[in-house]
Amino acid sequence: MNKIIKVVGAAIIQDGKLFVAKRSTGRSLGDLWEFAGGKIEKNETGPEALKREIFEEFGAECEVAEEFKSVYEHSYDFGTVVLEVFYAKLTSPITKMIEHDETRWVDEIEVQELAWVPTDIPAMQDLVKKGFKADE
Ligand SMILES: Nc1nc2c([nH]c(=O)n2[C@H]2C[C@H](O)[C@@H](COP(=O)(O)OP(=O)(O)OP(=O)(O)O)O2)c(=O)[nH]1
């Protein structure tokens, strides 16, 4: 059995820092750092799912740069995660946090010191290679 889990994540970069979130203790992949985002539902595009998830989880609106998608894949005992990463920009403030224990804005050095969800490690490394330029 190999379930495909389609997920979308946001590369939100502001003033040279990337927005990252730590999955709550007790969830699958708990205590690991990830991009804001979540599962893509049926009949949703990646950017639509991303806007919905960021609003649900953080109470913030965002714009998604639809043309900059990168895709990463990693298999776990619960299935294979296929992660689409888009550059995105917050257009309203973060007002809540419901699925994470902590959020941070990290620079290109700090980002590499975090314990990341395995799917996201190559994604994070690609972002570092490109540089944390604002407004990509
Ligand atoms: N939100 C997010 N999820 C990611 C990333 N990378 C990655 O492998 N994932 C995985 C973790 C989960 O298996 C899935 C996202 O689902 P979710 O965050 O909605 O988690 P969930 O509701 O299934 O939570 P849980 O029941 O597993 O505790 O994708 C990422 O960067 N952001």
C-alpha cells in the first residue's frame, strides 16, 4: 500500500528571512520544522490549497507566485508525500497559530540548523542556494 499525499508548502521570505513552523508534539512528524501549508484537497489547485491553509492555520492572507513551483517527494510508513513549494507573500498579519508549537523567521544560516521534516530538506537547500531575496 502506498498512499500518495499531495501537499503544498509556502516559501515566504521577507527581509532576508524565511517563515518556518514547528509541527506540534504528538502529530505525525511532530517537533520537526516545515513550511506553512498542508494537504491539497480534491478539486483544489496547489495555490488555492496554500491560500486556504495559511488562512486556516495562521489567519493570514497571502499571494502565491504560481509560476515558481518546485516539487519534492519523500516516502514514509504512512505514505508518499509529494510536496509542491511556491514562493508566497503575506498580505495581512499572522493572527493565530493552531497546528504548530512555534514559528520563526530564519536567515540562510539559521534555517540549516533546524530539524526539518525529511521531505523539506532538499527544498530548504534549494531555497538557500537561490538566496533569501525578498519578493521573489
Ligand atoms: N504543512 C506541511 N506539511 C508537510 C510539509 N512537508 C511534509 O512532508 N509535510 C507532510 C506532513 C503531513 O504528513 C502532510 C501535511 O498534512 P497536515 O499538516 O495537514 O497534517 P495532518 O492534518 O495530516 O496532521 P496529522 O493528522 O498527520 O497530525 O504533509 C510541509 O512543508 N508543510
